[in-house]
Amino acid sequence: MDFLHRQLAVIQRQLSFVATDPIDWKLYVQVASWVVCLFESYLIIRQYPLYSKPEPPAVLADHFDKETFKKSQEYGKDKAKFSLISGLYKQIVDSLLLHYGMYAWAWAAAGGVLGKFGYSSEYEILQSIVFVAILFITSSIPALPVSIYQTFVLEEKHGFNKTTPGLFVADMLKGWAVGFVIGAPFLAAFLYVFKWAGDRFIPWLMAFLITFQMTMVILYPTVIQPLFNKLSPLPEGELRKRIENLASKLNFPLKHLYEIDGSKRSSHSNAYFFGLPWSKHIVIFDTLIKQSKPDEVEAILAHELGHWYYMHPTKLLLATQLHIFTILALFPAFMHAPLFLRAFDFPKEVAANPPTILAFMLFQMIINPLEAFFVSIWMNALTRKYEYEADRFACELQDKLKSEDMKDLGDRLGRALIAIHVKNLSTVWVDWMYSAYHHSHPTLTERLKALEIYKGAATKKEL
């Protein structure tokens, strides 16, 4: 442990200028965030002409009729225009809030609220919770029209929205309530670790964060998700039999098999699994069950179990821990830097002893542009690699299990992916740069080409 802290001390010495040099950090955040926003706008502009193509890629020509492809292209156009305008709108709002000292005002307002209840600024953790609540409310107000438009205009226009105004409001209020019930204790514990551990907070904070993540793996499906969706046991029948048979052959620790009422809000479909290593649960959207045949849903689940087989969730968790460690290793230099807070309009009396939540939030604003360009692209590349591996797993399953039941699984997976894209009016022409930045999955044409290679390799093995 001492070795770790010695290496971290070296990093802090390299970053000592943060506490001593009068850098205009607010200007940096403004410029950097606009660079990211304009780059993302440029990517949308690169992608937009592809929505005018009159025909789908040759590999999909037999699966999209003319009318469906036209609807897909129109949906893509509308989503692109929405993303462009909403992205610029959000950036303008964020820039205005930053320019006019919103964060300093919110901290003072939080202190004023506590003062009315007889609490002084010594109650830093309590003031931090109120501060975050004020920021959340003030940032939610300008975002609300965007969310309403997306749900009741964009998605409604293309036939995907199933959310009623009452359900929209109920979801929003329940989301806020859940956020407070979980977020307030989390933030209190998060900040307490800093106070308790001092400058040696990193290993303790990482232990706390991973414990919280594991707790949420249990709480989300059992406590939180039922507040928004109904999970019912998948009825007996061909689909359930196929999935249980697949799980049994792979020794997948399946405990529950659920159908979720995704159609309550949208026509889009999905399937996923969750749980602890010894107890897994599979969830299938009712929309997917309606849109696909049982053998195609089985192929999709074979792909999902490929993620489990190759331990992709665990590997992603480790990658996330590396990312968190890097952030925390850089943070101490900003944690005790009065000039850093002064650059964001905080008064001298607050900046003299920087509250942890303020330093951490502003530090996040500093590194967000770097994360947008480097971390997100790297994570996308990693998850795309895992998607290919899971597809290959499905194609090779017959050979792995020596089972005729798994025959032509690659063909079924390909048909299922095409059906999902057709039903969801998903974009099939994708710019490579746009995809690298935004997509955690390979495009449909990329996956179909890879499936042909995997199936060909599996056939050669049989011969």
C-alpha cells in the first residue's frame, strides 16, 4: 500500500501547478466542451447524407421492402436532426449556467436552506446533498421539453411511443424519488470516505464503489425495476424450453427467466441477463417475443450467454475499475486547490477550504472532454470486440456442445438481428467515424459479414 501511495504522490507533484498557477479553468471548460459539442455535431452532419440513400446495402436488400426502408431512412433523419438540435441546445444551457456562476450560486443556496434549519457550513456533507439536489432540479427544468418532444413527437411520429402523459409524469417522479432515496445515502457515504481516509482515500473509495456496484446488481432488478416495469415468469412453451435447455447445456446458473412489459413504453425490443456469478436471471422484452420466432430468440440468448461464457461483464467491470482508479489518482491535485475553485466564481471563504463535492464536480468538468474523445472510443472498441466474440460463440455452439439442437444457430442469429433492425427501423447505412464514436456494437452489415466468416470456419471444422 505504501508503494501505491508513493507513486500517487509522484503524480500529485507533477500536477502541483493546479494549486499554485492562476489558470482560467472556466474558460478551458467552456472551450473544451464546445469542441466536443461541435465535433459531435460534425459527426451527425457526416452521417446525415446516408439517410438519403435510396436502397439498403446489398446484403440487406432481400430483407427490407421499399416502404420499410424508406421509413427507416426517415426515422434516421428525424433522429439525426433531433440529436443535432438537442445537443446544441444542451451545450448552450450548460455554457450559460457555467458563465453566470450557477455552481457557486447553488452552493450558497444550499447553505441558505440549511441555515433556515439551524445548520451551519460545518455540515459539509449535508450541504453537499442539498447542493446536488438544487443542481439536479435546475438542470432538469430546461431538459424537460427535450424529453417531452423526443417521447411524444419524435417516437410518436414513427410509431414507437407507447408512453401516456400520465405514465411519463409517473416515471419522472418515481425516477426522482429513487434517485434521492439511493443518491443521498450514496453521496453521504462517498464524501464520508474522503473525510475518514484523508489523502489515502483511493483504495478505500474504490472498495466502496465496487461494493455499491455489486449491491445495485441485486437491488436494481428486485427493487427498482419493478417500480417501472412488470417482470413475469416466461410462460411454459417452446421458447422457455429452448432457453432452459441452452442454459443447462452451458451450465449457466439460471435462476429466473422473465418476460418484461417493454411494450408499455415503446415498441423497441431487447434481451439481457443480470445477477451474481452463482445466480443469473434472463429478461426478454415482450416486444422481442412478438417480433421473433422462438428459435431466433434462442439464437439471441446464445449470443448473450456468449458474453457470460467469455466473462465479458467481469472484464468490463475491471476496465471500469481501471478508469475509476485513473480519475481518482488525478483528483487530489484539484482537491486542495483554492485557485481552482476561485476560477469558477466561488468566494474566497469557500475556496479557502474547498468542499470535496465542489472540487470533484469541477474536476469532472475538466476531464469530461478528454474522456469523450479517448475513454468512450476505447470502451466502444472494447465492447465491439466482445460483441464479435459473442456472435462467434453462437456460431460455434454446435461444435462446443456436440449438439444437433444448436445447428444453424449462426443463421438464426443473423435472421434475428435483421428482424430486430427492420422492426426497430434501425439505421443500416452508418458512417465509420460516427459509428466508432457513438456505437458500442458493430453495425448490422459488419455483424452479418462476420457471421458468414464464423459460420464458414465452423463448417471447415466439421469437415
